[in-house]
Amino acid sequence: MTHDHGTQTPQEEPDVGSFAERLDFLCSNDPRGPFTNPTVVKMLEKQGLPSFSNTYMWQLRTGRADNPTKKHMDALAALFGVPEDYWSSRATAQVINRLIARLNGFKGNGATPEQLQRQLVSFTKRMSEGAAPEALVAQLDELARMNQQGVTASTLKRLQDARVTSIAMRAVGLSDQGLSAAAAMIEQVRRLEGLPAEPSDETDTSQRKT
């Protein structure tokens, strides 16, 4: 475990442990971090979330205090973008820690800490809406495999931002293998954004109006 001095290296399957260990994992491995105890307290205050003293934060993170109130647990969950039951459910904590470890793996491929944090918040929202956690982990694993083959996050972002017509024009002349790779990348971005594999007529109409 690490605290204010140093960071914890994300593991492939991070253990979740006690409340203190889960809090320390988030502080050390948040895509925007690592965070010191005073930084966490200041972030809570800045976002208007229930806060507490630096000393109490240190006590929570080291296990010297193990009785946080629900409002403080919910505030910490909101700050880090994880489900509220992250603290009470071992299964939830395991999935979230795996997602965070995988997201951090994309830092070297063009993804910014802010983008990765937004993706974590998106995953948390989708879990609350009933998305299977295993499916979310599988999506990141698939994206990681694509990265290993030379497809970077910046490439995916360019595909995501490009207009459909522009993508179609750039596809002219590609081999069947190239077209399949481009289609797979677009489908992957749609899944990561929580969209269906194929856009609906309503979505198509909305895009044409923009």
C-alpha cells in the first residue's frame, strides 16, 4: 500500500481488501492522480461534496479510522467516479479496480487522464443501468488488443469525431482487410460510448442535421 509518497503500480487483477485499501487504490490509481490526502480533501471541497479534515482523510486511508459515514463514502465515490456500493461490495470493487487498471494502460497511447476518468464515469453509469461488468471489462480488453496491433486511442478518437461521409470517403481504395479493421474500430468506439452497434434511423437523421 502507498500513501502520500509514491504510487501503487496497477495490478492485472488488483485485490480489493478493506475500506482503507480500496480508498488507497483509488487515490493511487485514479487516472488523474495519484492524489495526496490534502488533494483529495481539496477536490471534495471544490466540487461541493461533503468533506472532512486532512487528518481524518489520512486516518481513513491508513485504516486508523474505519467508520466513515455514508455521506462521506458517497462523496468519495462521486469524486472518483465509482459506484456507491464500491465500498460495500467486493464484486463491484473488483470490477472497478480491473477497469481502472486497464484504463491506465491506455495512457501511453494518446488518451489523457481526463478522457480516461470520463470513461470510468461512463462505465459506472452503464453499470447502474444494468450493463454487465464483465462486458465492460471485455470491451477494454478488446481495445487493448487493438492497441497492441498499433491502433492508438488518438486514432479511435479521430474516427469517433469524423463525419460518416468523411469516413466513407477515406475508406475508398482500402482492401477488404482494411475495411474490416476500420469497421471494427468504429464499432468498438460505439460500444465504449454505450451506443448500439448500428445507428438507428433517428440517430442518422440527427447526424445529418449537424
